[in-house]
Amino acid sequence: MNNTKPVGIDLGTTRSAIAHYAVDDVEVLFNSEGEPVTPSVVTIDEDDDDATAGQAALNQAVLNPDRTIQEVKRKMGEDVEVTVGGESYKPEEISALILQKLVEDAKEKINTDINEAVITVPAYFGENQRTATENAGEIAGLDVKRLLPEPSAACLAYGFQKGKLDEDVSENIFVYDLGGGTFDASLVDVDYELNHVETLNTDGLNNVGGADWTSVIGGWITEQVIDAGGADPNGNPQVQSQVMQKAREIKHMLSSKESAQLAGIVGGVGVDAELTRDQFEEMSAYLLEETFETTDQLFDRADLDVDDVDKVLLVGGSTRMPQVRNGVEEYFGMEPSVELNPDRAVAQGAAIQAELLSDRATGVTDEIVGIDDGLVLVDVVPRSLGVRLHDGRTSHIIESDDEIPTVVRREDFRTVEDNQTAVEFPILEGESEDADDNDKIGDIRLDDIPPRSSNEDSLAIEFELTSDGTLQIEAEDLKSGEAVNATFESAISRDEEEISKSQAELPDM
Amino acid sequence: MAPSESGDNNTESPTSDSSSQSGSTPGADTPFAPLAAGYHTRLDVPINAPKKVVRKEGKKAANTFHPDKQTEDFDEEIYVRISTARETLQDSGERDDYQLFCLNFGVVDGTEKYETWKQQGKPQSASEVVTRELKGTPHEYIPLSELESHTPIPRERDPPQQEPSESDADTNTPETTDRDVSEDSTDSNGDDPLEQTTHTGSGAGLTDQMDIILSEYTPTIVRYSDDRREIGLEMLPGKYNVLSISGWAQHDLHFNISDGGLTNEFDEPVDVTWDDLPSPGHHRFKTDDMELVIDLLGEGDADVGPNTHHDRGGSSTGATAPKHQETTTPPKDSADTSASGLQISPMNILLKTVAGVVWVGVALSPFLTTLASAGWVALLLPLKRTGFWISTLFTTYLILPLGFVGLPHPTGNVPLPFVLVGVIISAGLSFSTIRKGLLGRR
């Protein structure tokens, strides 16, 4: 393996995929089981020495639920740990194991080293979640060149697949991205003439995804088990895992059939019940409604209206549900495009972006067919960034939907006390005026402030969000014009030493 | 700390900016100017460009300067300057606020004040801030929606550079006799885009529409109202001077020419002020480093635009136009007004003398009206002959100047010497009339 190849990785809540740019095409790399997508599931053995990821781990979920970790993406960026046996793991460490599985299988497939990657994240992922995802890539031994929003990746793949790049066509595309654990709504302007893909507005839900539809069916199965005289499966992880596996099977079945049969032994009791698609859609209608409320919010602040949308792209495996397709069609008054493979498109788009960024580094820009003159992806800040004020309010500095990269400076800050020479305050992410409702992503401390009255605005704070997503914060004393010593400490970012420690302590794959 | 948006001010270090825009700098061969102060110049769009045009040009600019298309040591602030311009000009409300600042303070200072206002969290509305800073009533402002209803000013980019022969220049360029033409100019760089000239305008005299465009740059004059206009012009840093021209009032045309702090060409703004409304025709400003020539349209010149030139490093030689100046058909009245309002010619002397008389007539009209009324009253009395002379002569004096009022003076505003001549002639006529019409008969 002498060569290296940049890859694009769709690190999903329930399933993941990896792709690379081959000759004239973007190829999704099948895993060692011969599948294009890999379950985002990890099992750690009894000795805590070895880990298994993918389908093999999913197969262990029923038999060994205590040692199986699923949907860890939903915990990314949170200050929590996943405990397996006696060991605790951070969510990004579990995600790193999934990435390792993807990369190792891909290396075998293309017989090439892989050490650079573009990893996709939900567009609505916040700073902590993005940082955790980047940490996961680094723990997995990857140089993460970019965290790419999933809707942007899908649009890129769509343009490439349609061969439209460089054509004199421009479209306003709405991307309805319903993944396993998250929902993203994005309005994207794709100008094929200029090879310009620009996210105009984005919104989303980090707690609504296909897994929630599965849970609805899981609840129905639980009722059937209890009605049949069985114990509540929620008290038994093994039975609960069995219930969820049955629920997934029924959900998939209802995507193609009008009804599905639950028959067999669940939780030690025999059950035999039928769930129709209509029943399922009625039970889960509130979830679909939540996605449309989010879409409404997006259009409330967008310059464009629903009528301005030229095409609706469905992304994410959960958009296979007829309920979703019909709902989207009704909302937009047009049939959504089904030209993309919802499971693979995101990884394909990431692979194109990885190749472009690799070209940028090597100076070779004519490798990708249809993108001879390069391609530009313009993304926006998903959630506003600001600082917590003394009275508990949030002063937003970078607003949501601001373009990335961006530099925003505010000059209306002052000290609380006269002659105060230092101040420390949290950096927040979120739209609420109330600081407590927003997420803290770090702290900043300003030192060596020259003494002055607290009655006048005398401090400037500048946020710079670079194209690779790094947030830099600086401050200035407006009275003297001198920079103030500002130290920003991310709530979740990890230094090289911590990354190395995680790498050393993780179980072997 | 990355420099703030207000870093375009005139005190900014010129070296770094000019160097970063030149040579192999990304986008050097494009019309976009990310280091320019004005947002319109950064995106190379007219000030009254429709949103659709702003969006398209903005995307092109973003494509040119996006970090993903640059080397990894690219200064992302350059892209941020483009995206700042895009976000502002694509948002109708923000664009209105921004243009209000530029209208009242000029492009460079207006941009800086607008950005400072934003950085301070917009504590007051834009109009309140402008009023406070001006310590007076801000210029009348026409919202963007009305500006957009105008047809965008046509622009001509990279026209064929046809180098005129010396004889052509002699024949076609009114500036050949301009006394302001520098004799030391040897600059004949045919690639200098400053020479490119495009112009449209609807002819209704100077109090109506007047558009002057310098290609490659922001259009220079936009009509906001009947008596006020904004002139904004910037030149590409590095390749040329960055320059803004701003401010306009009907009888006080004030050009503020500055380099925006981005080049070494101008350390201080150069102010050129006309006290009166300038006449149509050719107007030239010179400094040691630059020459600016602007033609102003007069009535009936709608179809043929005048020249607008920028020359750097000197100007034309003697009686010939600079070789690199594009020559177009001059305005039809440019023969009389080719130099400026101060050009002296026999026709000018005659016209200005007549105008002086008219000026005095207008000035005396309240007095004359009173006398004429008295004459008509006299007709009702037994003094019929006296009343006839009074009414006839003074009504003539009343009607004559009123007949001129409202007509555009072909020579523009009348200078003081000609007014004095008019006063003397009017006084003589008045004395003669009074003596013959009243005193003589007695």
C-alpha cells in the first residue's frame, strides 16, 4: 500500500458509508461483508480488549446488549460517557471504532493507504458535536480535512450524478435529510454554471430521526407483549434489544407493504399481531409534523418561499418511508426527487469534496470530470454563537446562517466593575436570549485589561470562524487600541496528548 | 486580531494591501476588488444593481476567492470581505442602511461608519446615526426598491482599445484646447483601463439625470433626487489607485478623492470644490499622481455620452489628447464649454453678459413688479400717458427676465464679473426709462 487516497465518510447514527473518487466516478466502497453501508454499532468483548463494529456487532445486539453500543452519534458532543463492563468510553471513542472499521475495510478493498478524510455531519450539528466528530476521526488515525454538512454533500453528489456541473442551470434545492437519528432541513442554491453550491439556510432537529419511528413500533410491540401476558420488555435489556430489532424489521417491511405481521416469541411469550401502514403513520404522525415545523421555521427566516424551490431532494434512509415521501410531496406541492440513493449520496458527496481538497493541496485540479475549474461549497453557521453577559442574557456575535468563514466584531462590551482588569465568561451556542437555554462550548478569559470605568463600552470581541470550522476569539481594548490577552478553552476539544491516550486505550478492532 | 472591516480607512498601512492585491494574488485578473472599501466595488456591481445581478456577481466573486480554491496559506479575510459585501447587498434592509451611510459620508467613510455602527450593535437606527453625525438633516434617501426600478446603468467592460491617431485626437477631443491639459504627460499606456469610457444619460440638463460610469469601477453618479446625487468611484488597489469621489449638492459639487489608504499614491484626500453648479462639458482634476476628467451631460445629450477618463502619472501633452484616452463624439455644446465654467471665448462673453442682465432683472423683479402695478393703477387715473409708459416699460422688464427664468443657462452659473456688467447695463436702461417715461414728460 504505497499510495494514499482521500475518502469521504458518512458517519451515520444507524449506518455509515465510505466512498472515494475513482476514475471518472465516485465509488462507494463495500465493506468486508459485501455491503455498501455498515451498521454504526460497536460491541466490546468481555475482556475489554477487542471490539467489533458493523454487522457483526449488530448481530450481537440481542445476545449481548450490555456490551453493544448503538446510536452513539446522538451522544456526540455531550459530556457523557458510555460504560461497557467496567470501562467507560467517550462517544467520540466509540465513533472512532466505527471509523476504523470503515477505513480498514476500504483499505483492503482498494489496496491503498487512507489517512485523509472528509467526514459528514448533520448540518445542524453544533460546535461541540462537530469537535467531537473531528476528535473521533483523529482517534481513528485520520487527518480530517473537513467536516462537511450532509445536505451539501448530497447536493454535490446530485450535481455530479446528473452530470450538470458546468451546465448553465441553476436550481434552488431543498434537502430533506432524515437520517437515523437527526433531521436536517437545508435550502441550497446550486449554480451548475459556476459550480457553486451554497447553503442559504439550514435548520434541524438533533433528536428526531428514523430511530424514533422505530421506537414508535417498539412501543407497539411492547404493548403486544404485555397484552400477551409477558413482562415489560423495558426492564430487560435483552428483550428490549429483541423488540427493537423486530421493530426495525417491521418498519422496513411497511415501506413496501401495506401491513406487517408480528409473529413469534418475544420476551418469552408468543405474540401474533398485525400492524398496518395506516396505523403506523397515525402513531408516528407527530414525528413527521416536527420535521415540517422545523421546515416552517427555516422558510420563516429565508428570503425564498416554498414556491421558489425547484427541486426537493430526499436524503437519508428514513426517507424511504412512504409517509415521509407523501408528506414532503404534499408540503412542497411537487414530487420529491428519488434520483439519489439516500444511503450512499452523502458519502459520495464527501468523497468529491475530499478529492477537491486533496487537489487544492497538490495543485492538481483537473481530475474530476465536470469540475475542471474547481467547485465551491459555501456553508453557513447552523447555530448562533455568542457570549454570556453578566445578567444571564446572551449576546450573539455570529448569527445563524452567516457564511463560513466569517469574522464578526462587536464593540459594545464593558466591564461589570470599575477598574476591573480581568473577565471570564462562557461562549455559548444557540438562539435563545436566555444564556441558560443555550449550549456552552467553552470559556474565554480576558486578562490585563487596563483599569477603566464600567460605564462605557470599552471592549471589543471578535469571533473568527475559519473554513475548517475552527473558532478563534480575540479581544481589544477600545481605549488604547491594544489587543487584550484572550484565552479560549473549548469545552470538548482535545489536544494531541489526549488523542494519543485514547488511541492507546481503545480496544483493538 | 484580524483587521476590522473599517480597516479601509485612510490610515491603513498601504503596503500590505497593495501588495496582496497585485502579482499572482487570486482574482487579480478578475473585476472583483475584495480590498476595496465599497461593497459594490468589491463585487463589481453598480450601486443600483438589481438583487439578481448582485447575487450572480456575488457568487462569481465567492468562487474566485473561496479558500477551497486557494492555496492553504491564503488569507481568509480576503474572502470574508467578499462575503460581507454579498451578505449586505443581498439583504434589502442592510443594503438600504449601507447605502444611506455611503450617500451621506462617501464610500470610504460611509463604509467605515456603517461597519462601526454594526459592531456597536446598532444602538440606533441608521438614519438616526447619520443625522447625529452630520449634525443636520441627512441627504434625501430613496429606498432601494425605487432604485431597483431604474434600468441598471449599462456597463461596458474591456472594450476594444483603439488607439486613436494624433489627427483623430485633434479632431474629436474637446480637451485639446483645455488649458488644464498638462504639458508634461507622457503616459500612453494603452492597457490602462481607466481610459475606458461608457456613458448613458437622459438629457434634461444638470438638474435631471446624469450618469457617469467609469468602467471596471463602481458607477460614479447615481441620481437619488432632483438636486442631489451620490458619486462613488473606486479604483482597484494595486493595479491603480483606490479612489472615491463622493458628495453632491446642486450648487456645491464637492469631489473628495482619496486612495482609501490602500496605495501610496495619495496620502491625503484631495478635495476639489465647485462653488456653483458646473456647466456641462469637460471637467478635469489634476494632482501630481493622477488626473481625472469627467464630462457632464447637458440638455439634449442623452444619446451621446461624454468621456470619462482617469489618467495616472500625468496627462496629455500640449495640444493633443493623451493617446490612451478614448475619443468619442463630444457633447454637442462642448465646443463652447469644453474646458470648464471658466473657459473664456467670444461666445462665452456674449452669453454670460446676457445672463448677467437677466440675473439683475430677476433680482430686481419684486421692485419692478411694484412699479408695473403702479403703472396699471395710473391707467385708471387721469395720468394715462404716464401710466402707459410706466406699465409698458416695466412690464417688459418684468416679463423679459421671467422669460429666462427656468431656462437652463447655456453657460452655467454666472460669474461675478459678468453680473457686474449686467448691473451697469440694467442701471443705465432703468435710468433712461425713468427719465424718458416719467421725468422727461414732466
